[in-house]
Amino acid sequence: MTEIAPRPLAELTTLRVGGTPERMIEARTRDELVDALQDAWAAGEPWMVVGGGSNLLVGDEPVEGVVILVRTTGIEVLPGVQGGRRRLRVEAGHDWDALVAYTVEQGLAGVEAMSGIPGTAGAAPIQNVGAYGQEIVETLVEVELLDEATGGIETVPAADLELGFRTSVLKQHYGHGARRSGVILSLTLELEEVGHGVFPVRGTQLRQALGMDAGAAATLADIRSTVLATRARKGMVLDDADPDTYSAGSFFQNAVVSAAFARTLPAECPRWPMAPVIDQTRIIPLAAYDGVVAPPVSVQPDVKVSAAWLIEHAGLGKGFHLPRSRAGLSTKHALALTNRGHATAGEVAELARYIQQRVQSEFGLILQPEPVLVGVEL
Ligand SMILES: Cc1cc2nc3c(=O)[nH]c(=O)nc-3n(C[C@H](O)[C@H](O)[C@H](O)COP(=O)(O)OP(=O)(O)OC[C@H]3O[C@@H](n4cnc5c(N)ncnc54)[C@H](O)[C@@H]3O)c2cc1C
């Protein structure tokens, strides 16, 4: 385990803000990662793991305790899966996009639409990363978790992580701790062997992004390159030369509201129904069965509404910034709060609060931040 001179988190996060921790460890092997965490837990020391730092807003003050940088790498093809599918086990610190590139080279489908998302593989399940209609929940089989409650390593099936829209039991949402505390050491994905030829492109969102009609086909490599180009146009691929990418991606989550509330929003506001809740499988105990099976109960699904639309229609267009502030909205994407050069976390938080207030007074809902906030109040 390598203890290194603590570096400011401004150098290790994509928003380029954040103070310096008391101690910093670079864990390059799984054993180093486990030892560092178990030592911190035994000593009762405050701790935090950082992967690519692309979903973090860290405050300007010194960070208490130890920051452990997850730098483990490796992809292992697991034996024993048949029927045109292949399982990969990936170490937590492996670069996510390098993993996606590998799957595309190997002709494996399932994560190609998530090309270009920054960060590490181990952080991907934390908020169930997703893009263009594809989410990791569709391919994740299990994770190896070092559990803080027991101090031991456990194999946790994906279903037990309760992956939802940018959430899981491991994610710290603003104002709430994680429901389960632990660190992912590796994850296992199950992907479909489709090879290098064309195959039907699934999902309306992805087809729209690729400019394709229903029933259209493409190769994995085509999907990856088109997704990367589309993301780059929106400043959603990290680029040192482009301050529009000095961000944590989308800063606010698309808001999930009731169908009734959604009807109060202007009709032009883009919205997507969450999956309908239909009680399809019911078990009627034989003793209670009277020969009648009631039709399934269908509830009006909640609706996801576009946070970018709400921000822009609250009068805060792309490129907006407060007077004298070095934080501003990306000039390409109204959802990305960016560091225009030497901004502090305080300036980013001030902009975030201003946006929340404007959207709330215009539309009556409070946008929730997507990144994990450490030492920052909104
Ligand atoms: C330009 C840009 C575009 C983006 N686009 C998308 C997108 O399209 N879709 C999307 O979903 N996200 C997107 N994001 C957000 C971000 O890239 C993802 O959430 C990513 O998975 C974060 O990985 P990371 O390694 O950088 O995590 P970090 O920022 O290092 O950490 C995030 C949180 O996860 C915790 N964590 C990290 N590693 C582990 C681990 N091994 N075990 C347990 N906890 C851990 C950290 O403690 C922290 O709480 C984007 C970000 C940027 C900057």
C-alpha cells in the first residue's frame, strides 16, 4: 500500500475543485485496497474512496481523514457461460471507457451506448450509470464488496444493490448517507456475443441519438464512435482543452414527479413515463381462491421530466454565470455546471443553489444534485 503526499482533490476531480485530505493512499492492487480500508475502519478514521473523481463535488476546506485512490486494473474472462453470452470480471479501478472499448473490440454487446462516460468501473454501479437508454443494471451480474459493517468481502448479486435511476444502496444522495457502506472491489458483467457485423440497434433513445429508424442495424464499433462524437459535441467527453468538460457531467438529475404534478408543467417540457407499475404476478392462496381472478392493477406511472429544459426555461441558458463567478453552465449543455478556470467549490455550490431557486420559483420543484457532495451544502 502506497501512502503518498496528499494532493488537493481539485487535482483529482473533473470539476477541478476540492481541498486536501490529511492522508492519501494509492491502492494499486486489491490487497492494498482492502488493507487501506480495513486499517482506516479499525482506527475509526474518516475515509473516502475516489476513482476518476467525475461524480464528486468536494468542498474547499481540508478533507478530514484518508482519501484512498482506487487504482486497481484488470479484466478477466470468466469460464462457463454458454448460449452466446460471456462474463467479464473487472477490477474496480479499471477505466470505464477502456472497458467499453475492450467489449467493442471483443464483439460483446451491452455497454457500447455508455461509451465515453468518465470514471472507473467500480464506481459505475454506485449510481447505476447510464446513457442513451442503456444502464449498467442490464448487464451487471454481481459485485465483490468489502462491507464496512462486517469488514469482510462478500459477493453481492446485482438485485441486492437496488439499482434504480442514478441510484443504488451504495450511493450517498445529498442529505442522506448510503444505505449500505462498502467498497466495490470488482464487478461482473454478462454481455452478448454479437461479433463485428451489424445487429439490430435496441432502444428508441439510442436509435434517436444515432439518427436511425426502428429496425435499423449497426456494428458495435459504429455505435461507439457515433456515441463518442455525439457526447463530444455536448462537452460530455473529458477534454483537457475544453472547459465545458470541467464538470461532473449532468449536475442535476432529471426530476421524477407524479403524473398529476407533471400535468402542471408546460406541455413542451420533455418527459418520459417511468415503467408502468402493473401487478402482474399475484399468488392467490388456494384457501382464498373463489374462482375469480381480478384484472391486474395498473397505476399511473411517475414521470421523469427534463432538468435541462426546466433550467433553460427558468431563464438560465447555456453559458450562464453569476456576476464575477468563475463557475458557469457549460456553453454546450445547460445541465453541466462547469469550472471556467480556478473556480472554488463555493462558487460551484452558489451557482447550483441559484439554479435550484430559479427552477423552484418558476416550476415548483427542487432539482436534486446527481454528484456526491462532500463538505458542501446547497
Ligand atoms: C463529462 C462527464 C460526463 C458524464 N456522463 C455521464 C453519463 O452519461 N451517465 C452517467 O451515469 N454518469 C455520467 N457522469 C458521471 C460519472 O462519470 C459517473 O458517475 C462515474 O461512474 C463516476 O466514476 P468515478 O470513478 O469518477 O467516481 P468518483 O467520482 O471517483 O466517485 C463517485 C462516488 O462513488 C464512490 N466510489 C468510487 N469508487 C467506488 C468503489 N469502487 N466502491 C464504492 N464506492 C466508490 C466515491 O466515494 C463517490 O462517492 C459524467 C461525468 C462527467 C464529468
